[in-house]
Amino acid sequence: MTAPDFKGPRPPQPKTRVLFVCIGNSCRSQMAEAFAREYGSDVLIAASAGLAPAFTVAPDTLQAMAEKNLDLSDHFPKSIKQLGRSQFDLVVNISGVPLPPDVSSSVVEWDVEDPVGMDYDEHCEVRDVIERMVMNLVMELRRKRETPPFKGQGSGRLEL
């Protein structure tokens, strides 16, 4: 009797559903969603929303992201309430304020200054901070996927 062969490819793991939230869903969360889709589509599914959504994505956000070859012209602000019963594995709160109590997902707080009212160069600095933070999140999710569920051969004795 031979042992089963477990050396084949591992089944694909489900992607982490991530929601980025800011105040207006006009700048920070839109940028984070776009970077996450661009850099992390292998490990996550990204969405964004605002606590009090603006009417449009900020023009400086559109321009700053275009400089990174990311077109947000078809994006629009959404309310966190519009997401209804959508389930997320992780909520990244970039708003700087507490999220509504009905957010039941795991929440990570990112301290990122709101670029609304900043000049364009400062807006781009915020964009670059968000890009780095998203890349760190993507790398963390990739590391978690690569970690095998079991360590060792399982043949050792358990000593208490």
C-alpha cells in the first residue's frame, strides 16, 4: 500500500475581498481600490465606498492616477450603505473616523491625510503613500497564501 501523492498543485485559494472606505469615496479609497486592482488582482477583490459620498471623483485624483497609467474616469463615489449585504473579508478604513457599528468584517485603520483641498503636488504625495500601503497589503496577502497550512511531516510525537 503506497501513500497518496500530495505533490500536485494546490487548489486555488479564494481571493480576499477588501473594501477601502474614506469619507467621500472621491480620493483616498478610489486610489486604494485602483492600486489594489492593478497590483493585487491575484490575491484580492477590491471595492471602495464612502461614509458620505461626494458627487464625483475629484479631478486631482483622476489626474494623479492617470500619471500612474490608471484610468478612473468611469469610477464614481458609492456609499457604504449601497453595498448592502456584500461580504468583505477585510475593511481598510482610511476615513479617520469610526465606521458604522454594523461593519462586521475585520477592520484595519490606515492613517492617510485627506487630500481634499490640498494642492496638486500634495495630492500626489497622498497618492504615493496609498500606493505603498496597498503594495504592502498585497505582499502580506501573497505571503499568507504561500504559507503551507501544515508544517513538518506530521510524523513527530507531540509532547506536552
